[in-house]
Amino acid sequence: MNEVHRPVLAANWKMHKGPREAASFMEGFLNLHPPARGAIVVIFPPSISLVAARHAALARTDIEFGVQNVHTRESGAHTGAVSAPMAADAGATWGLAGHSERRHEFGDTDEMIGRRLAMLADSGLRPVLCVGETLEERENGQLESTIRRQVEAALGQVPQSRQESVLYAYEPVWAIGTGLAASETDASEAHGIVRDAVRGTLRSGGAPSGSAGSATGDEHITVLYGGSAVPSNASDLLAAPGIDGLLVGGASLEPESWAAICAARG
Ligand code: 13P
């Protein structure tokens, strides 16, 4: 992990916890997690529980909230959808795009993901682009081409002036919910590929004006790791080169295990 930057520890609750359960989780978690521990803690509840979770943590400005998905448009006749400006209005300051469950279960294409990412950035949310290969792609030697395609297709749709606001999460599909986390070496290698793909995209579209030096390649590109991160491997993952934080599913659902991950240090 880069010494200068605070780690980002993000909880993706997926389709777990309605408003009441979200509020009671927050109560339990906040008791276990004292303020100002150094990491940036972000929780992504289901959008219907966002306000309740946030309300339960109003006294704690060290905890931030995000949405798991947004529509590609601001508003309109899109039954069942939530837009990025609405999420911001509800208190979200972060948003995910491109999670593999969205890609595989809901058919999100690279093109749609790019539009969601742009919408998040446009609405002033911190966008996190999730990328990662399936086991088949890894076994076929397509790790690098898959990550490059996912990064280029999505980031290329974000206006240049906002590209630097994007963070990334490397989530190998074979590691999600399987108990089989990537090794630190494999994760570090993949994070290097993500950074390389980001730099390539920034350069091919021209560096965003006023950005922190994309032309020289010295900008900081934040890349989180996700996939079976748990309290027992969190510190080792955070200590690995190029890993700036964690995006956690299953182990973020209990206050105790989530607090243990938030206390982990690289
Ligand atoms: P697990 O931590 O349950 O493997 O899920 C990871 C993930 O998909 C986070 O977005």
C-alpha cells in the first residue's frame, strides 16, 4: 500500500440488510470501530437502506456511504431504477460500477458500465470501477486483455476532466464469495495491469487538464482488492505492493468481522 495514502476499506453489502437491519448493524459496528483509525471506511448498502444506515451514523463523519449501482440516466421513465443524483441526494458520496454480479447476472456491458461510471462522476460521487477476470479467462491467458478491455471501455466514456476521480477495484470473479482469495502476488500483478491500463487510457485520450501528471505517469491511481477478503488475510493483502484497500462482501455483513477488517493494517 502506498504510504502517503489512507487505505480505503469498503463494504459491499450486495442484496443484504433492509433499513432496520442496516441501522442495527451500524449501531453495533460503530461501537466496535472508534473514529479516526486512519482508513477511509465506506459502506455500500442496498439503495433502499442507504438513508437508514447513514442516519444511524450521522454523528460519525469518518464513515462514508455509497450506492452499488446507478442508472445511465439522471431521471425519467425507468421503473425500478435509481439515479446517481438521487443517490447523492440521499447522502451517498461513492458509487460502484461494473461489479461482476452486475455484468453476469444483469447483463451490464462494458458500454453500459462506462455510462454508469460517467454518470457517477458527473454527479460528484467518487466512482469505483470494478474489473476482474473469470477463471476461464485467467486459464486462457486472458487476464491482461480482459482487464485492459474493461478499463478502456469504461474509463474512455468518462469526460477527461473527471477521469482522475475514478478509483478501481480488482475483483477476480473466481475469488468472489468462494473463500479462495487471490494470493498477494497475483493481486499485486493484476493491480499493476489495472494501473497500466488506466495510464494508457488517460494518455490515449490526452491527460485530463490539470490532472496530477498523467503524462509523466506519476499520478496516484487507487486500486482496491476484492474477493474473499476476511479478517485473517486483510493485513497481508493491505501490505502487498499496489493494494490500496479492500472491497469486501461476505465479511462485511457482521459488525465484528467488518470492524476487524477496518482495524487491519498493511
Ligand atoms: P466477497 O468478499 O464475499 O468474496 O465479495 C467480494 C465482492 O464482490 C465485493 O464487491
